[in-house]
Amino acid sequence: MDRPRIPVDLILKNLAQEHKTAKTRIKKAVDVLTNNLETSISTTAYEVVYTEDRVKLKHYKPEHIECKTPLLIIYALINRETMLDLQPNRSVVETLLKKGMDIFMIDWGYPSRKDQYLTIGDHVNGYINNIVEFICKKYNLPKINLMGICMGGTFCVIYSALHPEKIKNLVLTVTPTNFDTDKGLLNIWMKNTDADQLGESYGNMPGDLMNLGFLLLNPARLMIDKYVGFFKNMDNKQFVENFVRMEKWIFDSPDVPAATFKQFINDCYKKNLLIQNKLEIDGTMVDLKKITMPVLNFYGKYDHLVPPESCELITHKVGSTDTRDVCFNTGHIGIYVSSKCQKEFAPQIAGWLKEREDNIL
């Protein structure tokens, strides 16, 4: 019986071809990385129409208005609202504008040491309420539409329960409201975090420290796989530009006021007071049954930061009879940036709000 022969000639041929391909890719990658890259974020035109302390209000005015009731978008205190306008042609803000929405968005800015004593109430009953009243006065309207993202959505829930007379429709996206779950490592960590000690040690909670924590939630994917993917695609100019845009956003991390951080960890993650109607803000109980306006609730099936269990209960706890849950097969950020969700997410919001535009205020 003949012994199988090693196809040396074929192996050498493949090695030569791979070497040639690698040289071509490296040359192209050098050209991409050493020439101009377009990596600007938040490029949609806006005007700052209101400022208070570190907080600014951006106004994005559409070319045509199909929904007369303005929409106020509130992002989390963690990371930046620029996620909603990360790049041209893949921007939630841009899509909403094309659908005729009149958009305002809060820029929380960068807290300094003097902000460390600001509570959730200071943000909700202070900054947010002042901005809502500013917009209502500007348009001579009793109510506006409100949309929240992540922690900003939690603020929106609290605000809508405390000031239901000022909100016409409420849109929530990846919004944690039920913290009684062990799904997701973040929930487990937060329940075992000594927020008071961290506040005493740092003053404001450092954004860089929180970023490290988020990366450690899934280090293989967030600290290894994505950079392996970058090296595999660094000869693709569009891929590199999008990669840099995302890195810019990820590492642009403001600190979080210490008092708000402590209150959010203790009252929400540890005691789960909000969903039980036991959360007290500035001496007033947050009663979810007072949220009687329509509620649209988005969340991600594979969200490792705010799992579905944290989001899906809210529509059963509010007082509204007009609620809708939408679960996308994506993660925490994918709702805003994936090409598939881009085609569904913002258009659904615009369509849902337009359907309710003629509802009696």
C-alpha cells in the first residue's frame, strides 16, 4: 500500500498566494491609515437654544414638519448623546428629521466637582422640567413628546409620573425600570457595589472608571475581538472610519454626579423601588399609574447592559391603556447603529407619534 504523499507543491503555492495577498492588504491599509479619514461625529446641524449650568439644549429643525408636537430626547448621564448622530446616513437624528420630526436633545455636558451633590431630583425636577417648560412656552403648547435612552429613559419615566400633565407621548428605549433580575453581569455587580464609598472616594463617579467596568463585562468581545476585527479590516476605509467614530464615542465619557450615582445604585439596583411605586423624589412618591399617556417601549433581546427583563415590565405597570413593546434582535447599542435597526427604529418612532398627533392634549 502506497504511503500518502504530502502535497508540498500545493502548500507552497498557497503560501505564496497568501504572502502576495497579505502584502497587497498591508499596502492598502497603510494608504488608508496615513491619508485623511472622515471620522467626525454629530455632524447634523443644530442650534443651542437653552443653557443652564453645564446643561445645553440642542434644537434640530427639520426642513418640513409632519408632527407639530416637538420631541425632547434625553440621553443617559453615562457617555454622550452623540450616539444618536454618530455618522451621516446612519443617524437616528437624521432619520427622524427626514420623517418631519421637530427634535430637541439634552447635552448633559461634563460635571465638575461642584456638581457632585446633584440628585436625581435635581436632574428631573430641575433641568428636565425647566427645559420642558422652555419648549412648551416656545411653542405655546401644554405638552410635548418625550423620548429617553437607557438611564435617560429612567429619568423620563420618573418625570412623566411626576409631571404627566406636560407629556403627550412617552418613548422609552433600552430603559431599565425593573432591577430585580440577575440577567446581565451589570445587575449583579451594581447590587454588590458600595456606591457611598465610591462617592466619598472620588466625588463624582469617574467616566473612565465606569468605561473600564463596561469593558470588563465582556472583555473577550469588547477588548480583544473588536481589535482583531479592526486588523482584519484596516484596508477598508469605510470600516476604519466607522471604527474610529465608535471609539471616539465610547471613550468620551463624562463623570456622573456622585449623589445621583449613589441614589441610582441604592434606590434602583439594590432596592428596586421604581417599579414598586416606592421611589421618592424630592419628597414625592413616583406613582407609575399616573403615566396615562401612550407609551412606546423598545429594548434589545441580546442587551448585556439592560436585558429584556429590566425593560419589559414597565408597560404593565403604567396607567396607560395605549402601550406597545418592541423587542429587536440586537444589543444595547445595536438599536441605534445597526443598519437593520436603522431601517425600523426611528421610522417606527416617527410613525407612532404621527398616529397620535391628533389626540386631544
